[in-house]
Amino acid sequence: TSTLRPAVRQRRPPSAFPVVDGALQPAHLHVYQANLHNSGVCQQRYLKYQEQAMMGGGENATTRHTQRNKKLLVRDRLRMLLDDEDYLELSPFAGLDLDYGSIPSAGCLTGIGKINGLWCVFIANNATVKGGTAYPITVKKQLRAQDVAMQNRLPCVYLVDSGGAFLPLQSEIFPDKNHGGRTFYNEAIMSAMKIPQVAVVCGSCTAGGAYVPTMAEEAVIVHKIGTIFLGGPPLVKAATGEEVSPEDLGGARVHAEVSGCVDHFAPLERDAYEHARNIISTLNFELPADENEAVEEPLHSVEDLKGLAPRSYNHSLDVRMIVSRLTDGSRFQEFKARYGTTLVTGFGKIEGHLVGIVASNGELTYEASLKGSHFVQLCDQRDVPIIFLQNTAPKPAMTPSQHKAEAHSNRLKAQSSMMAAVACASTPRITVVIGGCHGADSYAMCGRSFDPNFLFLWPNARVSLVAPGCSDALVEEEHDVTHLKKKLEEESSAFFSSARLWDDGVILPQDTRKVLNKCLKIIKQQEYQLSKERLRAPLLRM
Ligand code: COA
């Protein structure tokens, strides 16, 4: 068909972008040291959260899950489903320390891993966390994973093991547009978009959960472990007085032999993951050719990024030093280097992928915004993915004089154009918040509401409308100032953000190059889907 591409892909033209100067000067040392110390503290917190997330529902629930319920743990399931453990987990800290409690990993693991060489989104309930029931944050996490699948056109695999809605919070899960029902709506839209979906029923699929496998394109169920019903045996007993076992009410035999709700019967769990892997092999994708091009490492160690990650806005060093630790060979073809210098723009390669880089290097001024719009449009025209390195100013611009007011109005207009250019760019965009994510500048730097394909935070990142300490002028009472400052301090941490799913996860600065490489490979896969020509109207409804 017309979408078939030649088996041998053309090589990219060679590039010898200039090496950017990223050397650390003696004058930078005290700032570097302060940042390094702060990064050490942040990394400790990161490790603590990681441990909490890995514990799932705790020891008792884990024993109940494996011994009494004879089920595999969610990470063992993923090990059987995926080719390797080199997957990109999304928002592992979601759900920690929320007002309604700590829900490790929001009760479900989501991410992107390879199945028979193909990147697939996975959404896997963790039934050790309150029987895998859906809290509001669980719903949000599942919807975000489906968004990732849609935006990057990735097949999606659901491992379903869930007691349905977490009933005490039902009002926050059930009725609204982006609540539980949206999962099923998305499944239909994804099918119409030709995004393949496979479900493995490896536990309960109760109530709403029952629709996940039934709306998927192919479903597998595990004998004696998987069940699908709208109301379980206790409900049947209450309604009719009849005693019925889960297996007879909605077990693997019933659904594989009588109802036809599932398509494949797996005697054991491990067979189910084999089925799922085989189904993925039937999708009409080709695999990208192995690119054996030698990749240059950056000239400086990625470990230096810990000392470049600003502990506060005042501790930001020239962002080219960060760029020089992310790009291949520390090479960077800078664009408009002498104009609007508070924004650094240019082309570089990350593990061989050509990218445009838009990096904050101070306030987003009038000139910087014009430059930003121009560069984003260039990338869009050339179909080059854009990496935003975001570190926006903590304070809104004040207008103490008429002259300044004019300057600010001009800047407002220029920022609006940049926001429009970023919003309308159809090329993939990835945002990494390397410092501050504050105020309107953060929109132009492709914040969450501007729909980047992925958005990650460094652990030192701060996310708030205005930074703590910059809000004093807005509040009169001293008590209120202290209170507001404390609240802002807590609420602006990267971990607070990630717990609420305002991003796709906190990543360590030294891992950024690896993570970006993975994302760029994932994004590219859509070029290899052969069965995509019949795109239909639902796309327009998104
Ligand atoms: N809402 C709130 N809490 C729930 C829940 C729900 N829908 N389903 C389970 N839980 C809680 C249990 O109370 C228990 O809490 P605890 O650990 O604090 O005691 C925990 O989740 C685990 O449940 P448990 O029944 O002990 O585990 P299990 O592995 O034997 O069974 C289920 C898991 C999901 C099969 C079973 O709990 C169940 O059938 N739940 C009800 C499902 C339902 O009817 N949902 C309708 C929602 S609309």
C-alpha cells in the first residue's frame, strides 16, 4: 500500500554542529556546590518515595495476594509481558501523601515497554493496594496513560485486577467528564483511531472494571483467577438470596465458552502473558531498522547536571552548560545566539535523534519570546521534535512606571505569539522542568496544559504560580504571609506535583539523556504503523 516504506531507510545527512562551551569556571564553583548539596537532599527524598512506591499495599496485602489469592505481583506480571525491564514507568510517585491518604503508585502501574520489539503502553492494576480499587488519582493516572497512547499512537495493554471504584470516594470518580467513564470512552475512540488494545483479566474486573476487557479489541482471561461481573457474589446473595461462586458467576470458563466476553482462555497466568505477546505480533507494524550509527557521548559527565540543577532561580548557571551535558558530543547548532539571550534555542542530537532545544536562560523577554516563536515554527516546519528545558522566573513582572508598562505589554503580546506557536506546533514536544515552573512563562515553555507528549521534573524543580517569598506583596497580614509562604513551599515541590499527576514523573538529572532517548524512540514508532490509513472522524472530536 501507499504507506509501505522502503525496507532500507535513508541515512541522515552528516552533521558537525559546533561544540558548545560547557566548561565549569572557577567563578561558578560556589553556586555549583550549593546546587550539588541540594540535589543530594532531593535525591534522598526521591529514593524514599521510590521505596514507598515499590512497597505497594504492604506486607500483609502482598501475602494475601500471592498466598491466598495465588496471583503474581504486578511487577512479575510485567516481567512476563514485556521483552525486558528497560521500560519507561510513568508517574511512579502518583498518589503518595494525598489528602485522602497515600496510595502507592496510585494503585496501578503505567508506562511504556517493549513487547516483541514494539513499544506499548501498559496499564496494570496493583491489587495489593486496596484490592486494586480505583481512587480518583487511579482514574487520572489511567486516563493519562491512555492519552500517552493516543498522542503517540502506541498499542495499549491493560492488566486488569480491580475491585472497581473505591466506594467512599465515589462522587469524585463517577460522574464528571474526566472520571471513570472516560476510560471506556477512550477505549472506543482509541479503537476508532486504530490504536490496538489488549486486556488480560488477571483478577477481578468488578462493576466499571468489567468494561475494560469487554471494550478492548482482544481479551485474555486466566482460569480460576480472572473474573468479570457487574455485581459480585455478595450482591447476588443480597438481591436474590442465591449463593454463587465467583467462578460460576463470571469466571474464565463462563466468559470464554458462554458469554464470549473474552477471546482467549489461559490455564495459567504465564500463558496469559504469552497470549498477549502473540496478539501484539499480529498487529500490522514494522520495526525500525537497527541504527548502528556510532553516537558521541557528551564531552562532560552527565553527573555534573546535579551541580547545574538550580536549587533556586538565583542559582541558575548558563543553560548551555546543561545543554552541553545532554547533546551528542556536546554539539549544538545555536539559533539567534546574540538575540533574546534569555532564551537559548538551537539544534542538537540526543543519542542520534535530531532535536530542537528551547531552553530558559533567564526571563522570557519580548525578544526571547519572538525568538522562541520563530524557532518553534522552524522545528514544526522541519518536523523536528522539540525539547523544552524549562526554568521560568519566580516573580510576575511588576509595572511601576508607564515606560515599563509599555514594555510589559509588548512582552505580553510576544509571549502570546510564542504560546500560540507552541500550542499549534504539530511536531512532538517534550518538556523537562529543570528549575522553576512558575506563572505564564511556563505556558510558553510548553507546560502541562500545552500538551507536551511527555513532561518530566527534576527533583529540585519548583511548580507554582509564584514562587514562595514572591507573594508577600499580595497579602496584607503578617500571619497570612507566613502561612501562605509555608503553603507555597510545600505545594511547589516536584514531589507534590508528581503525586498529583501534573507531570509524567520526577527524573534524576543524570538520567535525563537516557529518558529523552527512550521518549524519542517511542514517539518515532508511529511512523512504522502500517495499518493507519483509515483515520476516522473521532480524531477530530478529541
Ligand atoms: N471500595 C472500597 N474498598 C474496597 C473495595 C471497594 N470497592 N473493594 C475492596 N476494598 C478494600 C477491602 O475493604 C480491603 O480493605 P482492608 O485491606 O483495609 O481490609 C481491601 O480493599 C482488600 O479487599 P479484600 O476483599 O480483603 O481482598 P481480596 O483480594 O480478597 O478481594 C476484591 C478483592 C476486589 C475481589 C473484593 O474486595 C471485592 O469483591 N470488592 C468489592 C468489589 C465491588 O463490589 N465493587 C463495586 C464497586 S462499584
